[in-house]
Amino acid sequence: MLKIVGLTKSYGDKKAVDNLSLEIKPGEICGFIGHNGAGKTTTIKSCIGILKFDSGEIYIDGISVKEHPLDCKRICAYIPDNPDLYEFMSGIKYLNFIADVYKVSAEEREKKIHELSDKLGLTGDLAQPINSYSHGMKQKLAVIAAWLHSPKLIIMDEPFVGLDPKASHILKEMMREFCEQGGAIFFSTHVLEVAEKLCDKVAIIKNGTLVVSGTMEEVRGQDSLEEVFLELEGDNA
């Protein structure tokens, strides 16, 4: 569903991402882990078509992000670490706007908005302007918007930041259900316990280079994910 081949992206003389290759198949949740500045967000923004990259190739469901960016964007969804929403809109107007962009039918959008907003406890706030929302409420709205057009791939940058424990639990359930239905998820997180319990695959990036990737069992071995991460972070070889 997502295939990254030799991705390289530099800012001036600094390589933010260096020859990174990674594949995520339908039905898989992949956690992307690394210290601040490791290259996670650069990789994610390259995958979603926000950043142009220097070399390599990225495919979403077999379609080249470089050659056919709009086709890729139609079948995926993106939640940034700090959702930039149209705050002059009400929640419901924003969701209808997103549904219009992705050409979601009136019947389908009504059903999904009702179902997802009820699940996340946002129904009573949809009539309010987004500028009155807390960070957690904005995050919930971004989640609803991402699920609205039934994408094949969802890419998220620190999706649990700002969510209360109940909302975090619900999002984890939504992620697993989405992948059970054939979708794929690629997300970055600093919460290693969440990644360890939720992910099928994990990829660890350090200073722009992918240092390890594989199934959770392959990467973790007999240790915890936290122990593996800390060992890799302390390895300056």
C-alpha cells in the first residue's frame, strides 16, 4: 500500500532523510519512531506529497507520488502533528467541505459524520466554530475528516498528542478496524508503549537513516521496544 524506495531529502548541506526504503502492506499498522529531528516528519510529508524530495520514489497503492500526486492524495488521508483547520468554520461545515473535496455523497457523509463524531464524543460541538475548540477537539475533528472519504492509506504524525485517554483508546480501535478492512496506516509516535501494543511493523530512524525495520517481533526480539530504541539511540557507531 505504501512503498518508499531510496528516499533522500536534503535541506542545504544537511540530509534530513538518507536513502530510506520501507514497505507497508494492506492490513498493516506501521509505527515510525525516532528522536526529534530524526527525519520522521520530512519522510511523512514526502509520502503525502507536501514536500518534494531529491531522489528516490514513493508509491501509494502502486501509484507514484512524484508522477501522479493528485491520484495518490485521493486515496490517502493525512493528519499532521498540529492540525491546521479552517478555524472560521464550524466543525460540521469543515467536515462537509472535506466531503465536498473528496466527492463523498450526501448519504455517505451524513452516515459517517454521525457515526464518527458520536464515537469520538464530538457531536454536540460540531455546530461551534473551530476557533473555540481545544487542541484535543481539533485533533478529533481531524481524525473524523481523515476517515470520511474511506481512504486506502492513512498517514499520521503524532496522532495521540492532545487526546484524552478515552479518545486515544477509541482512535486505537479505529486504526485496528481500518486495517482489518484492508487499509494501511503509517504513523509517527514518541509513545513507545502504544507502538508496541498496536503496531504490526515498526521502523526506527536515526539522523535521517533507517536503522531498523520489520515486524514488531523481529525488531523487539526478547526486549521491550523502549529498550531497543534506547540501545539504538545510544549507539554512535
